[in-house]
Amino acid sequence: MDMPSQPRYAAAMDLEMKHLQLVLAIADHRTLTKAGLQLHLTQSALSHQLKDLEGRYQRALFTRTPAGMVPTPAGRVLIDTARAVLPQVSAAEHGLRDEAAARTLLRVTTECYTCYHWLPPVIAGLQRTAPAVDVSINVAATQAPLEALLRDDIDVAIMSSVPRQRSITRFPLFDDELVLVVPATHRLAKTAHVNLRELRRETLLIYGPVANSHLLSRVLAPAGIVPAAIKEMQLTEAIVEMIKAGLGVGVLARWAVHPHLAAGSVKGLRIGRNGYRRTWHAVVRNRLRDADYVRAFVQLAAAAAPGSRRWTARANPS
């Protein structure tokens, strides 16, 4: 029994862009040498490619004459195809490059892992209002956001502790309150407010590393307060679970632990009679502070952020 023949279109699947470029260059220049110069190939390499292509289709594509390389009828088919297809491919490539060049990347990090919980709606909102802007979250820069910003590794840092720098601009986003979070059975659990001096008797759970802790360097150290012990954790949920188990206490944002406070599994104690408050900012380098997409991101962040008071996107130079 004869074997069934292959579909007539099967050979066409072997045709590549380089083949169209090859036959068109030979047709335009009539010699392999000149065609090779256009394609940045040696004459021998071009001759080898032509023989390979002719072997695939079992047809001569060019005839050598004193006037140069003359296409055969089969060669004209490929040449006509090349003249039609190659300009379209080139236009498509330019269009894709132009589209990629027109897109803007906004690189964002935060000072606290918990802030990543409310960032997704901000990113989704920016994609609707500024579809040409892609947002990239740099979690690695969380440990040192300002340094990453000044190195130009990120474009926006969401921070509560912002030292003054002439090269940056701060957009206030929201205020929140830090509370001392203790187990529900803790000796201070029924106290309305506490003094941070109580930490001298406690194991303090903090976001690591110790060297980057705003609480230790800006709050406790100036007051001469040294906790009985310090343990580093990376995630708010992990700190809360340790507190629940009676393995330490933490100073955390009230909004970040609100579900646990509402459930009564831990207690959030006001620090001092008036509480300890801070303001979060979106921090950018000065050259980006007037960019429309940055302003749009800041406005969306201010609207989506937690905390008791939200701000509008008014820039504060540092």
C-alpha cells in the first residue's frame, strides 16, 4: 500500500523570515557577494543557505547568468511573498517597540509589609486611570526604602519615618496610631494607657532588622528605654501570633491589628494619655513629583489607605 502523501502545506511550515530576506536580497543585488554584504553574511554562508532552501522545496530558485542571479518561477513566488510580508513584519516590530517605549514603569515599596495589604486596589485603580503605566512592587526594598529611593532603585516609597532630604518630596497620605499590643491575659491588658517604660520588663517583637527599627532608634533610645529582650519578625501576622502565645509584646499600628483587637484575642493599649501618632507619606525624588502618573498614584493611595485621617496629594518638600 502506498504511504499517504504529506499535506501540500506542510513544507511551507519550514519557511522562515531569514529565507524571505535571503531571496529578496539576491533578487535586488543579483550577486551573492552584494546580497551577503546587506545581510552581513559571507558569500559561502549565503550560498549554503540558498542551497539548503532549494533543497527543502526541490526547486531551483535562481539561475546564474552573465547578467547575474535571475529568479526562476519558483523564486519569483518567494520574492513576491517577501516584498509583501517583510514590510508588514517590520511595521509590526516598530509598532511593538513604540508601544513598549511609550509605557512607564512605576516602582513602589513600603516601609512596612502590612501596607502591601491595601496597595492592590491602588494599583488596580491606576491601571484604569493610567493604562500606560505598569506598577512594580519592590518587596526587597522594604528594609531600607529611602536608601533604595535615593539609589534610583524605586520611584515611590511609602514611609512614616522620613528624614529631611533636599532631593525628595513628601506627599502626606494618612495618620495612624501605634499601640502596645499585649496578650488578652497580660498584666497590663485592662490598663487604659501605658508608658513605654513598661517595655523594660517585656520581650519586644519588632520588624527586623534591629538597625532599621524606627521604634528603637527614634522612640525608645532617646527615652533611655531598653526592652528586656528583642526578637525580630518580618510579618505582622507572625508578631500577633507570638503575642497571642504570650511570647512577647509589640508596638503596632492599630489598623494593622484591628481584626485581632475586635476578636479580643489581643489588647491594644494607648501609649501615653494622648496616644502615639505618626503620618505616612508617599516619598518621591523631586524630578518625579509633578509627573501626572505619580500624582494619580498618590491620590489613589490617599483614598485607599487605612488610618483615622487621610490627606490630599499636596507635596511637602523635604
